[in-house]
Amino acid sequence: MGQVRRIQASLQILVGIFLIIFGYWIGGDHARLVFFGQHTTGKLVGYREENFATDAGGVRWASASMPVVEFRAGQDTVRFKDWMGSNFRVPMGGSVPVLYDPARPANAVIDRQVWNWIPWAPMFAVGLLLLASGIRGRMSPPN
């Protein structure tokens, strides 16, 4: 029984480490923006069509319109394409909240509050829980 529990704990540790690394890989830039970014207001200046999937014949079957936003960072005007396609309720030229890295202003997103944390933060959190549980399981005395 003790051996099975140790194997389970080891698997939890491995999966936890994988989820933490994968969560950081897919959301490292967003995490830095959430924790250290500056808030400002930008202007919706357009949309850029992005293709996510095409079949063997070159026919696209998954695409989205990605918002293009312009904002001021100091004396510079910065334009970026947001990471998440959306049907904004903001008219062209309307204001949108922006979160950007002051050291690299081109690293910016539309500030969507809770959506800034998706999908990386839940994955990172589950990884931390599995890691902690696995370590606790490995350190507990065998029965």
C-alpha cells in the first residue's frame, strides 16, 4: 500500500511540474503584465484576420478577427494586435483599457481583467496544488 502511495505522489509531482512549466510557457508574458504592467487607455484602430487552421487544400476553416489597438507610452505611439479575437462592443476609434510592459511597450494586451488570467493561471495553480500534494505524499511516513 505504501509503495502505491509513493508512486501516486511521484506522478503528482511530475504532472504538477509539467503543468507549472506549461502554464508559464503559455502565459509568461501575460503573467508579467498582470503583476508588473502599466494601465493606460488605447484606441481601437482596426481588426486583423488571423487563420488558425487550414486543411490540406489550403482552405481555412478556423479564423478570428484580432483587435488592433494603438496607445501612447511616453512619447511613443504603440500599435499592437491583441492575442484574443473578439466581437467588441467598442466602435472603431473607441477607447479600450490597455495593460503594457513599460520596458517593452509593444508587449501589450487589452485589459480584460479576469480573462488576463485565462488559460495560464488555472493551469499553473493546479500544477502547484499537485506539486504540493505530491511532496506531502512523498514526505509522509509509510503505513
